[in-house]
Amino acid sequence: MSQTAYILKLAHKYKLVPNSLVKVPVTVGTTLTRDPNLLERDQTYSIRLLLYLKCVWAYTDASWASDPLTSLSFGGFIVFLGGAPIVWSCKKQSSVACSTMEAEFVALVNCVGEVYWLCSVFKSCHLFNYRSIPVIYSDEMSSIQFTTNDVENSRTKHIRVKYHWLREWYDRERFDLHMIPGDLNVADIFTKWLDGSRVRFLFTKVFTGVLI
């Protein structure tokens, strides 16, 4: 599972360009066997495994006005390739957010920007021909709706123009965006004070690849 170069070489050889996320390498109830008469089914399993290993997805989260001195928010994200964490970040946002939605939206902007940069690196280094749509998970429905719908109101019109490229990229299908329950959002580990059991739970999910 950690032989990235070999995985990408195989995916390129067999022209595997996934159009959707494969969440697990094998389906539930799969029985592994050495029967030589099951070559066709084994090939299906192999293709599914390669699709899983090629997928890029990310989780993003933010904590609103969590700095007591400046009221700045913290944003964090973690990016996975084939179930393995490859990039993560947590930092204080550069401007004060007026709502939880705005803080989450800014965190989402930073996350998508990083994912797009990574995919550009993959392409420029000829690691593989990456055409699948990365999937971004957020637990803030209002920021998802603000991204996916061209709606402005008195609470959102002040958000700076520089962030609105996110909507344009979504409309062009550069990435997909999904809601996830807050207790399953592994990016939560970057933005909030958590007790030991919660940290262990998220740590286990990150480093075992069992995420959703």
C-alpha cells in the first residue's frame, strides 16, 4: 500500500482514470482465494484496488474566533492519497471572520487550493495523468451551500472577492464537495481543544485509512 511509484505505474499502464471515489479497496464480503479459475473476478478486484489507491480526497475544518486576543479563527485540513495522509496544515486565518460559515469557507478555500496544487505537481512530474475529481469533506453545511449556490445576502456579501474563485472552480467541476458529520471529520484534530479519547479516535482513523 506504500509503494506509490509502483501503484501509479500500474494505474498508468492499465489506463485507470477513476471518475469517482472508491472508499475501500475491496467490497464487503469478499473472499480471497487462490483458485486459478477466478481470473476475471481477480482482475476486477485489482482494478478496484488501483482506483482506491489513486484517489485524492481531503477534510477541512475551522474554529471560529478561537483566538481570545484577536478573534481570529483557526483553519485546518488534511489531504489523502489512496487512504494515506500526504499533506496537512493548521494555521491562524489572516483576517477576522464574521461567522462560523465564513471561517469554514476560508478554510475550504485553503484546502482546495492545496489539493489543486498537489494535482498540478502530479501532472507536471508525470507521476500519473490525474483526471479524477478530488473530493472535499466539510462538516459545515452553510459553507457548502455558499460554495455550491450562487447566492448572496447581507451576511455574505462582504466576503472578499479573492475567495470567490472557489465557486468558479466548483462550477467547472474541478472538485466535488460533500457534507460529513462533525464527529467523523478528521480535520477536527487541527482546530479545537480535544480530550484524549477524541484525539486517539481521530489519530486512529487518520493513520489506518478507515475514514468514512
